[in-house]
Amino acid sequence: MKILAIETSCDETSVAITENGRTILANQIYSQIDIHKLYGGVVPEIASRNHLLKISQMVDSALAEANCQFADIDALAVTKGPGLIGALLVGLNYAKSLAYALDKPLIPVHHIAGHIFSALPEHLDLKPPFLTLVASGGHTSIIACHDYDTLEILGETRDDAVGEAYDKVARTLGLSYPGGPMIDKLAQTGKGDAIHFKRTYLEKDSFDFSFSGIKSGVLNYINNSQQKNEEINIADLAASFQEAVVDVLVDKSMLAMEKTGLNDLVLCGGVAANSRLRERLKASCQERAYKLYYPTLKLCTDNAVMIACAAYYKAQKQGLSKNDLALNAQNNLDL
Ligand code: KG4
Ligand code: ZN
């Protein structure tokens, strides 16, 4: 089954074509990062407009990359939510119109379900059950994937998402958007134990997260140093912030692995690109004989391959229904 999928939930306009869920025939991603950088973060209205400008071109490029025509496509898929409503609407309405014109089924997909399945195309041995640590700019959750259509949220953030904390701390340090990759790079030259930031674990055995405290901790540290006229070592600050965040992510993931009795862990979402998080999770999994999976960098951040993969398994479980013209985007959407 060939699926053409569209993802426009934030600032990437992406169109992919996969075969039987796991074979990537095309993966077109247009990133708007350079445009939003000027404003220090994603501007929703500008994101929508740029999706609109790019979407047709990305569909054509994906078909060309896959050496396909519309007639070869069995079904379309699209991100229904969560995300920026205007941005989602561009992809969703484009997909609905295309499905209507071509008389093909359209599979709506939850963005986080996409991230959860993002490691599948590159790891053919990976199948449920597995545990997922979703670490992105909008979400931080620990989710058990019992089966392709049975996802159980064990914990999620009560305030900021981890990527959001990275981006906010980076902005405070005067680094450009997106802050995650900048802090990751800077931290490689700093000492992770130079400054102690409080780790927030919440209640005993809770799988929920809270990252707003560490964000304030960094701000307070900067203000105090400035008041005392002390020079701030930005690399040490970045490394110490990162170490605190990674400690909590790793500890909670290991606890969830232990409690669920699962053996496979999937790290996904934009922050899965973080070198320290990968390194620390790899070591902890190795120690406990767990298998760790994560996608290549291109499939960590938002992309339509993961949407096509999730759509394929949804169709396998629920069958293909006709294009629903009443389908709408939702900025908030339960998994
Ligand atoms: O999954 P994603 O592309 O978008 C959302 O669905 O949110 O994630 C984007 C987030 C941003 O906050 C970005 O700063 C973060 O992922 N990110 C990183 C790294 N690369 C991207 N955070 C830490 N280290 C990185 N190397
Ligand atoms: Zn995402």
C-alpha cells in the first residue's frame, strides 16, 4: 500500500510517500526555520502562509522523488492535530481536496502517534510492545505502545515541554532559534557539573515531568551572577542545564521500563536529536540489557514519513474509510 502523507503542524512543510508503512519512497521537508529565526520563535500566521506557498511544490517533489504518479497512490494521510491551527488547516484542507479530486481515502493522523512510529521505517525489527519517550518542542511524554492501535500515556509534562525549555533557556542566553541544537553544541565544550540546577521529579514513581522550575533556575542564576558582576561561562551553563534535564528524562524512562517490564525503548521527537540524551540513554539501556531505538536526525524533527507510517498501521487495524469531508484540524487533540 502506497501512502502519500502531509505534515504541516508547525514550521515544517513535509510530504512523504511510503510503501507498506516502512519503505520510504520520498521524504520532502521544507523547513521554515530561517524565516522564524528573525522573530526568535515560530510565528503562527507566517507559518500558515509559508505552508500555503510550499505545499503544492512539495507534493510534486515527493511524487518525482518516488517516481510515482497520483494513480499509484492508494491512500492519502494528513496530520489532524495537535499543532498550530492555521498551519494544520493548510495541510488538512490540501489533503482533503486532493483526496476528493482523486477519489482516494484520507487517513487522519495524530501528530504524536506519528513521532511514536518515527523509528519504525529505519528499524525493521522494531514492533510493539515498546516504550516511547516523546521529547519534542510541544510534548514530553512517556507512552507505552502495546500494539499499533493501543497507546497508553504513562506520564506527560505538567508545564513546559522539554524542547520548549531548551528554546526558552537558549533565548535567555541570546542564542538563536531553535535553541535545542545550539545548547547541545555549546554544552559539548562545557562542564555538566559546573552549576547545580534542581531536578524536578514530582511525586515518587510519577512519570510526569515539569521543566518550568529549571527554566527559572537558569534565569535566577544569570540574574544573580549579573548582580555580583560575575562572568558567566555560557558553555558550563548550557552543559549544566542539559545535564539536569537529561538526568530526569533518563531516570523516568528507566523507571517506566522497569515498571512496565518492556525491553525496547524508542526515543523520538525533536529533542531525540540531542547528543547527550542519546549518549546517556544508550549507556543506561546497555547496563540493563534494554534495546534503544531512535530515528536518524531527519526523522526526529517533524516529517511526513512518520505520519505515513502511523497511517499505514491505522489502516491495517481499522481499514480504509472514504475521505470524510467533515474532517477538521484540532490544535488540541487527545492521543
Ligand atoms: O518534534 P519537533 O520538530 O517539533 C515539535 O513537534 O515540537 O521538535 C522541535 C524541538 C525544538 O524545541 C528544538 O529546539 C528541539 O526540538 N531540538 C533539540 C535538538 N534538536 C532539536 N533539542 C535539544 N537538542 C537538540 N540537538
Ligand atoms: Zn513534532
